[in-house]
Amino acid sequence: MIPRTDDRRFKIAPSILSADLSRLAEQVREVEAAGADRIHVDVMDGRFVPNITFGPVLVKWLRPVTTLHLEGHLMIHAPDDFLDAFAEAGIDSLIVHVEGALHLNRTIQRIKALNLRAGVAINPATPAVMLEEVLPDLDLVLAMTVNPGFGGQSFITGTLKKIQTIRQMIDRENPACELEVDGGVDAETAPKLIEAGARVFVAGSSVYGAPDGPTAGMQRLARAMGL
């Protein structure tokens, strides 16, 4: 088991997108026991990304299963229409895309009004400057290191430079804001992401797709991160 503390420098957020949904409760409890810091819930609508996944009903079902922080990554158009439903279902934080929210500042303020942590995700081809106006209001920035929509994609090496830029922006404007990364995170890429400035790591295939099981996948990733 990886020791879990509130002040741990690097945090792991297993994504249930790669879990065996027929055994979801068991798989979530396994990564919790193995030392996961939070559970990442990928929400896709088939429009913003070419896939359809989870919604508030799954979050409501998942809430009694784990004591871990649940973060909802809303890869959807018009996220404002669903913020209240996710809050009522028991989510702890909501992450919306800079490319998908029409009035991003208003969306962030609504998330905060619901007493949730507010995050903004940014796609690989979107410049970091798009975060500049909202960064002071954020609890978390999620830098996508693959194009969103599917699990198991290969890490885009070119995103490392942008992560460095975002790290500098956060350190200057809002040091309390977390820098999270999502896509192709494994034992090989994690050290490079740490060097670039990431502190929270969404891991799907490298944990739930590990041939020797999620616990071993967690341990391998933790070793690579120096935990």
C-alpha cells in the first residue's frame, strides 16, 4: 500500500474509464486500499468527444462505495446544464473544458457556489494562455496529454513544454492551484511529467489495465514517482 497523506507531493487519481465496469465497486475499493488519492470519473457526451460514458447516476451509485474524493471530468458541451445534478449526486470537484464552456467564468463561479472544487481542463492543441483570465479562481488545472475521448492513447510528448508553461503561470498567479495531467500516464512518462511541473496524475490503463492487476499498477506508478 502507498502511504496516503494530505500533504503528499504527488497524487494518483485512477480513472474508472479503464476499470472493469462489471466489478466497478471492487475495483474502486482496490485502488483505494492501494493508496489512491482520488477517483477520476470521465464524463463524455458523444458530441464534445466521440464517445459516451458516465453521468450523475453513476456518481450517485459510486458515492457510498468509497471515501475517496470523486472528481468529475466533464468532456461535454454545455456543462452548465449538468453541474447541479453532479453536485446532488455527491461529486467533490468538477472539471470543465476551456473549449467546451461558452461562459467559462460563469461556469466556474457556479461550481464554487455548489461548494465544489473547480477545475478547468485544456486540450493538447489549445494554448496555455487560454487559462490566463480564469486561473486566479481555479482549484485545479487539468492538462490533457492526449486528445480526449478514449482511454489507452499514447502520450503526446509535445505537451511537456505546455505543462512547464502552465506550472510557471500557476506559481506566479495562484500557487494553491493543483496541476493535474491526464493521458498516457505510466511509469515511463510520470517522471517526465513531474519534471515539467505536474503534481496530480490521472492513470487509467496503467492502473486498471495492468496485466498483474490494479494494485501492482498503482505500486509501479508510485515507485516511478518516488512515493
